[in-house]
Amino acid sequence: MHIYKDGSIHLNHGGTEMGQGLHTKVAQVVADAFGINLDSVKIMPTSTGKVPNTSATAASSGTDLNGMAAKNACDQLKERLVAHAAALYQAQESDCVWVQGGLQVRSEFVGFAELAASAYLNRVQLSAAGFYKTPEIHWDRATGKGNPFYYYSYGASVSEVTIDTLTGEYTVDRVDILHDVGKSLNPALDLGQIEGGFIQGMGWLTTEELVWDAKGQLRTHAPSTYKIPLASDVPPIFNVKLVDWSVNTKQTIGRSKAVGEPPFVLAISVVEALGMAVASVAEYRQAPQLDTPVTPERVLMAVERMRGCGGDNGDRGSPIPTLIPSPQGEGCASLGHLGSVVSLPLVGRDQGWGAFL
């Protein structure tokens, strides 16, 4: 980290910005530490020529690691600037308080740019290298014991889906998410990460199917065959809320929590909703046993299994051919006593819950 005599700050850190807002959060940490405007902090491109031996920007650790390292560099520089200001104004270091815009030395306010220029003229080092390592984590591979995680994130989601029992096609009509990010550094960025993580997880669990041919060659190797989620797959009703009362009990940067990958698994609620919608064909008496990814083909096959297990017989004026000919009950897991069921409408609709720790 470098403070220039005009009061601007340049920072290199070991994290990679890939659209998740890491540079913005780290810049916020620095701006908050010195009480300056965000536009005074410039994050330079990530380079191992500047920050060597960097940790991977993965596992939602980017802000935890680089934000704390930036804060460590800020603390070093603030200590030097306070010592300089105390000597310059003949005060005690305890008389110097960081406020918005600069440093308050008893009754005297010193703007940050003025303080930086004064420190430069008095040969105060205005560069620092920050470092941080996550505490309290350890793991013994031999014994399978240890504490591999510093803290946990929490979240819950509810999804509502509609399936077409004739084709297996379905839509995700509504999703409601409540997610814990601790004390958020940037709620707008965190909401975007939760929304994006959920949609990515939904693709993983519903459309992203790997198919190999008889020669062992992967056939779903391009966007034309490997169906990643699109903007059109976003539910028309998509409510995401941060847990506003949460504060990380661990000493993370700003008492925040990681966000990015944790919301990924909340998409399990979509799978559960699809399973419940399929189970409605047999009046919820059978478990549909849906494999992931839950493609429309698998939904249709599960619907046919439900019909073969004593569910809807498709009596809507003309019989619907069974996709998988099988004896009554084959491949079914009973959820209760099989009784008479009524014919269900074309569309099955239900909700599913998903949560993670």
C-alpha cells in the first residue's frame, strides 16, 4: 500500500477481481480506515510481481483474506502518521483521533492530504506491506480431526415451481431467500452475489448435464449442449433479504461473512420443489427419486413412474402412453398406504424448502 503526498492511495492485493466486487470491498476497507472518500483509493491490477505467493481467490475467501491484509497495512501507516502528527503538534498520540476526512489532534483538524504531504516532507515512510492469515484453523489428515473452518454462514430458501406433466417441462415461479453475511460490507454487492450464486446452483442441479458417448468422449462440451442457466431462467419473483441482525462473532473484516459460494447450495430448494410437484401426481404417496440434474426428461420419467405406482392414470379423454413400461410399483419408494387417487390437472405445483449450515 502506498500513500502519495496528494492524499491518494494505491493498493495492490493478492485477490483477483472477477466481477464479484472484491476490489470495491477492499477499497472500502481502506477508505474507512483513513476516513477518506472511496475515489481516493485506487486498486491496481493484481500481479505476483507486486504481491507474491498469493492465495487463490476461491472458497469465498477473497474479502476475508485481502480485506484483513489491507487493514493490517492501514494500521501500520496510521501508526506512523499518528506519531508524526503528535510530534508536529506537540501532542500525545492519545490526543490524535481519526475522523472523517483526516486526523483530529486536540482542537486542530488536519486533512488527510495535508497530513500525507507533511509526512512526506518529514521523511515518514508512506508505504507498507500488510499480511493476514486466518486464525484458529487446523486439520490433521491422518486422524481426520481438526477445525478446518473459522466460522459458518447460514441461509434458507423457499422455491415454487410449476411442472407440465405431459412434457416434463417446468418453470421456477418464485424464490425467497434469507441469507446471513454477518455485518455486510456492501449490501448491494452481497445481494448480487447471493442472486448469482443461487442461479448458478440452480443450473448445476437442473440443466447442466454431463453426457458421455460409448467411446467415453464428453458430448456436452460446449454451450450448445451443456445448458448453463440464462437470464431468462431467473424466477419472475425473486426475493432476497440479508439477515440484518447478524454480526460475525469471529474477528473478520468488519465482522462480515463470506458470500459467493454459500448461496450456491440454496438451489437445493428447487430440486425439492420439483420432487414435491412430481409426488403430487401420486397424491404424495410415493417418493419420486429424482436424480440431479433434474432435467425435463427426468421430471417426465418420474411423472410416469408416479402414474405406474398408482397415481394419475392420465384419464383426460385419451390415454397417455407410459414412457417406462414396468410392473405396478417398480422403482417406487412407498411413503404410505396406497389408496385410490383422483386424476390431477395438467399442471402440478408445489413448494420446496432448502437450508444449509
